[in-house]
Amino acid sequence: MTQTRRGFSWIEILPSIGIVVFAVSLAMPGHNCKFDRVKHTKAALQRIAWAVNQYYIDNGLIPPSIHALTNNPDGLPTWKGPYLQEASTVDPWGTAFQYRVPGTDEPFEVRSLGSDRVAGGSGDARDLSNWDQD
């Protein structure tokens, strides 16, 4: 009489663990999506601020609108743009960045209203500015 073994062998267990790890890794990016959008927004705000500074260096004035970074509406002879692509003027939630000259305490300000698309909020719904330090 032979004894039968019960349970699984390592050859059966390892592929099962691999499948579970793969499924969890697919689920994680969707779980952290709001954090990625906030990071992306902060990076986009810094790119726009850089473009404003480049525009200022080339033309000696702060651009009157964010669209002056994508095309030369005033026909400035010193304009060396485009400084931004048109798609860069919209935040990850599909809302146009707000651009003010002058800004609250600075020469200019670029803002995103966050996921809720209204002023204020917290978490991924909070407003973000190119002058934020966090």
C-alpha cells in the first residue's frame, strides 16, 4: 500500500504566487492615481513657470496670458517660442490652468483648482500654485 501525499508542491505554489503578485501590481497604480495627478500637476506648474521666465528673458516682459507661451499673438520680434505646447495649458483633471499677472504676492501666478475644479479643497482637490513650497 502506497502512501499518498496531500498538499501542493513548490512547482504548483510558485506560479500561483506569481499570478497573485502580478494581479496586485496591476491594481496598485489605479489605487494611487490621485497622488500621481497631484505630482504631475506640480511638475506642470513648474514647467509653466520656467516657460514664463524664458519668455521674460527673451522679450523683457511677463507674458500677458498663458497662450502667449504657445504662440506669438502680439507679433513680438524677440519671441523665440513656442515655450509650451498647447496641451500643457490644461491640468490632469482637464481644466485650464489659471494664470494671473500680477500674482497674489509675486509678478505672476499659475494655479490648478485640483480634482474638484473649484477654489479651496483638500487632498487631491486642493488648489496648487507654482509658488507652493510643498
